[in-house]
Amino acid sequence: MALADAADPAKAQVMQAYMKSEMPFLGAQAMPRRAALKRAFLEHPIETAPEWRKATLTLWREAEYREERYAAIELTGFRPYRGFQTLYALPMYEEMIVSGAWWDYVDDLAVHRVGGLLAAFPDTMRSLMLDWAHGDDLWKRRTAILSQNRFKAATDTGLLYACIEPSLSDNDFFARKAIGWALREYAKTNPGEVVHYVDHMGITGLSRREALRNIPASEARPTRRGSSAS
């Protein structure tokens, strides 16, 4: 098995503890794991999008080690299958996000897969991201918030803010972190807009620190008191 060949079993428990994972690790770290998976994927090409989705979900659902789920995510982004990135892939990504329910899975899917679909199919995906942002599932809300993290100047700020705002009252670490991370990424393109938004919405705590991390203190105005967001 490609992953086992790339693994260092001595690292498995440390990796499992760091990720707070109930699923065990093999001990295959990122660089050797990706190299091994690339070789395996090239040796076993997939011809059609339905076969690709089936292979991905089989690998995901039957995983006994966490790296096998990383392999499923890697397969979804394998370059020869870029043409398979259509709305038909969305139910697969939704299942992986909901059942994965942890940042190491969800963030990659949010930024690189769901974000890619949003860029390619903005009309359909925009309404879906709004639905996810207003839903009860933390990880779908996080996905909606992070989905534009690579968009830079193409960021739809109205959508970004509309995805953030339902989670402003959520004190969960992963919701607060997602808000800050998404704003920090957009601040690389438009820092003044992010400073204004953070100030206007009264965003505080972790989300504020993350959002303004790369902005000089002299440019970041104090958050107003009395805001409804905290």
C-alpha cells in the first residue's frame, strides 16, 4: 500500500495526538505521503467523473487510518481530474465536510474544492453558500466563510460578509477562527476595507486578532463599545 510505504510508524501516535483524532494514523507525513499518492494515482488512472467520485467516497468511507481520508481529498484535487470539478461533485464534498467534521479535512475542501466550484459556478454556489452559512452545521458554516480565501481582488465582499455574520454570535473556536482567517486573507488585498468592517461590526477577540494580524496597529482603529457582536 502506497501510504504504508511512505509511513514512519514512530510518528503515528504524535500525529494522532496533535490532531486529537479518534482515527489512528499510519505516520505518513505530508511530503512523502503526497509523493506516494501521486505515483499511485498515476498507476491507476480513472476514466470518468462518476468513477472518480465513487473511488473517492469508497476511500473516504472505508478509511481505517486518517491518511486514507487525506488520500481521498488528494484524489479530488489530482490535476488530471480537473475536468471533473462540476456541481455533480458537490454532494461528495458535502458528505466529506459533514462526516469529517474537523479542520484538517474541512479547510482543504473549503478553500480548494468548494471555493473552486464557487469560482466556476457563482450563481448556483452563491445561494448554496448562504444556505450553509445560515445552517446549524458548524463545518458547513466554516466552509461557507472560507470558500473565498483564495479569491483576492475577485472576492465578493457582500457574500463574504453575509457568510460571516450568522456566525458572529457563535463563540465556538472554529467559527471565530474562520471569521478571522477569512478577513485576514481579504486584508491582503484590501486592508482598509477589513479594518472598516471589523470596526463597524464590533468584532472582538480571536476573530479580530486574526483579521488584523498583518495590519499595522496604527491603521487598526479600536473596536467600538456596545456592538452587538462580541
